[in-house]
Amino acid sequence: MTETLTIVTVLYRSSDMLAETLPTWVRAADGLPVRFVFADNWPEDECAKVIADCMDDDRYEYLPDSSNPGFAAGCNRAVAPVRTSHVMLLNPDVWLPEDALVRLFDSIRADPDSPIAVGLAMHGGEYVGIDLHPVSLFIDRSATVPRGPLGPSGGAAVFPTALFHRFGGFYEHLFAWGEDADLAFRLYAEGLRTRRLDFMLPHAGGHSVEGDNKLQGFRAFLLARNRLLVAARTFTWPLMLVAIPILALAHLALAARRVRQGLLRPFLRGVGRGLLEGPAARRQWKGKRFGFASLLSYLRVRSA
């Protein structure tokens, strides 16, 4: 199959940011077999006008949903009709250098079957994909870490489209913040390794919750809940038995941080909800789970 690409972007309060970044995407895609799908979870923000002013109608599809089903569901809904060989999940607050997609196509041609984590430069650091962490369980992987990524970050991820469909995409109940880690653990447990693409895309980071205390609290709630749900869904029972006391201590450390941030209440609600919903989340995933063999492999293997 000839390599073709669909860029999928989930929008939420994104019109101002998209007006800055979208022109760079159009320039980077010039002359390449690239299409775009936009899942807009906040249609009243007038992203539709920004898109229509920037690109031809026959190059994109716009999918508004005023119910705001979340990032995970937005990605799945946008990828569902995709017929290109590969799909790139790209946040609206990421800029594309003019040669970015050319280099990405070169990487896809070199290995068309593997997921790719694309580098993101944000908050003064450089990150590529998802990494394990003893306290927060999953974090953005620093570009300086010698081992390869656990999986792609949802901010800039490339998948063979058939692979994304085969794994059921993102677990939609997570809503946001952690859905990429959930998929990363599942991919790794199945023996699928993610390659990294080390050129860095400038990334603003956090535009959808910036300056809104209520949304900051919602993010703290989701991170606390989803951390437990990801572990419940994707870890084997032996690894869970070891992870439970570590996660308990980790949450004490995280609670102290949330106190300083004024976000303790939503954090505790998230922990409680995660404990209640964990058994149902575990039953939802029937495939292979991440165990000690996967963990040792991940810690041992250095990035190519």
C-alpha cells in the first residue's frame, strides 16, 4: 500500500491556538498525500471558520460534537472513517516545521508497521512518547532517557491505521490524560515497540485548561482516577500486587503536591472514583496485560 496519512486533531476551546498552528500544517503538507480530520468538542468556539479560511474543503472533514465526549472519544470518532495507511494524532497547539511531514513519511517508509512517537518541545524541555514513573506511573518521556518509549504520546503520535483499529483505539471512559498511556501499555504487552522520531515539534501544552481553575481541578481529578484505571486495566495480577503498595505511597506524595496547588479535593475524588471503577475497567480489556516480563524488557532495552 502506498503510504498516505490522515492527521487527526481533537479541538476544545482551540480557535485562537489553531489560528496560529494550522497555517504551518498546511505548508508542511503541501504536495504530500495528507488529509485532515477535526473532531471539535466545543463547536461554539468557531474553529470551523478558522479551518475553512485556511484549507480547501476537499482536504478535510469537520466533526462537531457539542456534548464534549472527551479527547479519547474524539480521537476514536475521527479515526473511525480513516482509510489512509497511517494516522497521526496531533494536538492543535503544536506547530509543524515545513520539513516535518516529509521526514515523517521517510520514517514511515523505513518501517510502516510500527507506531511512532514524535518529539515535542514544551515547557523548556524535550519529550518523546510515554515513559514509566514510580510515582505518577506514566509521564512524558524525556528525550535524554536512553531507553525507548513505552508508546506514543497522544500529543503527536503516528499509528498504522489498521493497528489503531485492531487495539480498539483509546479507552473512551478515561476521557483525557492517560488514554495514550493505557494504549501504550497494551501495545507493549503485545510485543509491539514504538519507534521515536527525534525532531522536536514546538508544543504550547495545556491550552485547553489554561487560566481556568475549574478545568484545572477536572484535570487533577482525571489524572488521579485514570492512573488507577490504567493500572487496573493493563497490569497483570502479579504486577498489580506489587504495584498497589507503591501506588499507595505515590499517592501520598501526589496528595502533598495537590495541597500546594489547591487541588486536593478533586484529587481525592479522583482516587476514590478510580478505586470504585477499577474492577469494571479491568473487565473491559480482554487482551494481553503488562507484567513483569514486559517491565523488565522495557527497563533493559535501550533506544535504537
